[in-house]
Amino acid sequence: MKALSRRLAEFVNAGLFLLAASNAARLLLLGSTLCAWWFLSDYYFAPWPWWMDRFAFLVLTTAVLWFAIRLPALSRAPDFDPLCDSGRELELTPANWCAILDAIASQGGTLWAAYWHWYSARIRHLGLNHKPVCAGRLRTCWWFHPSAISQWMALACLPALWIFLVLAPLHTNVMEKIAAAADPHPQVIYYVGCSGQLRSPSLSGNRTSFVRKQVDEALDSGSSVYRRTGQCAFLPQGTMTVSSTPFPRVYRRLEANCRERCDLLPPNRGEDLLFLQVPVVAGLASFNWIQTTPEPSLGMSVSLLRQDGSTLDKVTIEP
């Protein structure tokens, strides 16, 4: 247990050094986090499970953080490491420890020297009048000193960024505004397709039989009206596939309303509905419907909703 706690303390100290004292490490972790968050999304990897879409970037950036922390740890020469298990009972004043750490840092190695100079500065902040510190406590003796507040704040910036990137697209319209500004295409519904099986009579001798024919058609589009033409108009039930302008990390929903002329079939095979919402993944969403009246018109409306529930675009499907 003691060995595990010592390893954990070394890991934390290396992370504090990277995020508080190394500009290169900060840029590496910031860049890798943002790139992983942007590209590991359903925009590029659809179909993509929702939990992978939300949290896959954390796995990659944690791996980058781990290797970045291991680098200074491996760069320290073991022969000059005062934090090794040997000599853990040795007690010296902070001034003496600083002199030892500065001497170790002068042995060479850019990253190695920078780490021990930074560590010496942390011990120096304890003050000359501080009581002697044993080697076993040298890893953590400065953690709760007021001078360490800035170091902990630097370390907390990375998990704070992770939390922001997980929550911001889900609970605000930040990404909607970015999509509207960065994408030259309007954020609208631009395609509606209809598919299903049509039963057609077939004469075989003196007998009439019915054969099923697969129908896949794009609906004719107007300004805000999509019309079922061709064989799609004769389908008693089928699937509507709706395409809208995709953008990374923009989470939208599709809302369909049948207006009592048809029923919408939920994905979980529950009770038929007149009103249904389905998630939009990489700009695509689909839902099943069945006509319940003899009228040819479905009277269906389809709305593209933002995360906050406001309507981004709305079209109707007639007949």
C-alpha cells in the first residue's frame, strides 16, 4: 500500500510539473484534448454509441497525459533520485534539500533538470524556518502549503476542460452558434426519403396473387413541403429517412407529428404514437409510420429541434 501511495504521489507531482511549469506540455495536452473531442464524434464515426460519442476523447487524452507524465519520471536518473526508497528516514532542512535538488538538476538533461529545479522551488517556498523534513515526506510535504495553490489550479484546468467539453454541447447552444458561423451550408432539413414494401397483384394463370416489392424513393421537395409521388404514395406503411445538415458535436432531435391520420411506431415497439422524437446522428434520423385512415394524405409534419427544444427547421409531407 505504501509503494502504491508513493507511486501515486510521483504521478501527481509529475502532472503538477507538466501543467504548471511546462508550456510545451500544456499545449500538447490542450491540443490533443480538443482534437480528440472534435474528431471522436458521431459526425466522423456514425453509427457511434452515445457513450463513446460523449467520452471516447477522455480515453485518448488520459493516455496522452499518462505518457507525458511518465516521460519526466523516466528521465530522472535513479542514481541521483532523493525520493527513492533508500534513505527515507534522512531528515534535512528545506534549505539543505533545495541545495541537493539543485545539485542533482545540474547533472544534465533538459527535462530532467527542469523537473528538479521546479521541485526545488516548491521546497524552497516552505521557508527557511520550516522544521526538518524526512526523505519519506519529501514528495508531499509542500502540497498543502499556500504556495502550492497555483500548481493545483493548473492541474485542475485539464479535468475542468474535460467537464466543459462533455457538458457544453448537451446543455447550451454553443455548438449551434459555432455551426451557424463555421458551416457555409444552412442548417436545415434537405432530404426526405420513403421506403417500404408495396403489395402488387400478379396474375398467374387464373389465380391472382400478391407479391411484395421494395420501394425506395426520394420525396419531391418544395420550399417546405415534401410530396410523396410515384409508388411511395401507395405505401400503407413504411420508413421515413430524414437528412439534415450535419456538424460535429451538434446534438439535435427530429420531431414527427401525424395529426391523427397515421401512427408513428416507436423504436422500442411500444404503443403507437401520434407524436415522436428521435435523435439525429451525423445528420440522419429515421422513423416508422403506418397509415390509419383511407385518405391518401398523411398530414405529417417533421421538425428539426435544437438541444434546448427550439425549432431549427420544419417541413410537411403531403399527401
